[in-house]
Amino acid sequence: MQVLKKVLLGVILITVPCISAAANYPEPTGFINDFAGIIDPPARTQLANIITQFNNATGNEIAVVTIPSLDGEPIENYAVKLFEKWGIGKKNEDNGLLLLVAPSERQMRIEVGYGLEPYINDALAGRIIRETVVPHFAAGNFPLGVLNGVVEIISIISKRSGVEFDPAAAGSISNAELYHVKIDSAKKESFFGKIAKLIFLFFVILFFIRHPWLALLFFSNFGGGRSGFFRGGFGSSFGGSGGSFGGFSGGLSGGGGATGRW
């Protein structure tokens, strides 16, 4: 299946330039790119907070994009090309995901990078679209549909990868706002996992007491970068504008995902 997806992706990338000369591929403005103007400011702020904090916690990159028109191009081709152009996800990890909405054509797609396919496969992406997003879109509520979709995607990735992250809390979302989403609580730590963390913390404190200058040097070297010990460093922003977004990191699409209509 993976080999077939790679072959199909290669065919799309070769043929897209020939059939999509008229398509418009804008530049990213952050994790939330509402070029169609369908997401209201409160939902945009919630989405930016959730996705920024999720990125800081895991390194996974999620892009929400709405576009005025597909310009006659199939949404599957547009999603692959935009994913490639922006490089959503980290290079060599391909841990990116694109949620693309084209309201004029009443279509949407979830495009998944290779690194996230073990958590969000094609069938699951299709179910999220059908059961969580499309009902809101059909009712004319685009902000709530996108918000619910992102919350469910992140909840599933967090649970299946063993990361403790609550997207609803990160976005300050009330239960009343999540009509179609059953938020999966993060996988609970085992008793031995907690003990191991306490032991590790004890040795870190002991090391700091005995060698304070070496400890400060260690944390300064590993705490500043995106891929450091503390992802994003102490200066990372969690603001509604998407924090200190500096562009995506060169990831590739896995060719997997699902398309929906309403």
C-alpha cells in the first residue's frame, strides 16, 4: 500500500504542473491561512493557539487553508501541490497535515504526511470529514466545522502517539462548542513511567547541585532551538496570531488522506 501511494504521488507531482497552470498557490501566512475569509476571529484565535501549542509540544505541523477557488483543478492535486510548495512538516520526518477547504466548490480534503499516516490513515481521515466536519459545513457553520475537525485530528494523534495534549484546553473551548467530537483523553502514564520521570528529575537536580555551570551550559545548548530539549525554547509564543511562525520545515505529503463534499 505504501509503495502504491508513493507511485500515485509521483504521478500527481509530475502531471500537476501540466494541468494546473491557472491554479493559484498562495504563500503561507501561519498555521491558519483563511484566504476564503470563512473563519471568524474567535475561531481563528482558538485554532492558532491549539495548533501552535501542539507544534511546540510535538513538532507536528498542521496547516489549515481555505481558498476562494480551485480554478478547475481537482482538490486532490491542489492539496498535494500546496503541501509540496509549503513543505508542511519537518524534513525527513514528514510529520505534517493539511486541512484544505474550498467553499466555492463545496469540497474539502485532509492531506497527510508520511510521518502521520500511522495515526491518521485514509479511512480515519474520511470518517473525520463525514462525521465531524461536513455536518457543520452543510449547516453553514465553517468556523465550527474546521475547529471540530482540528480538535479531533489532534486528539487522535495525541492519543495514538502517547502524547499528553488536550486541544480543547489549549484553545479554551467549551464542551458546547464541540458538537460532533468526542475528545479522546490522552493516554495515561503508567505508574512505572511516573517513577522513571521522578528518578530522572532527581538525577538532574543532583547534577545541577554538583555542577551548576555545566548544567547551565547543557540547558542553554539544548533549550533554545525548535528541536532542543525544550521544544520552541522559553520564548515561544502561544498567541492567537500563531506564535513565532517562521515557515514550515520542508516535509512531504504521503499521498494519503481523504476528500469530502457537502
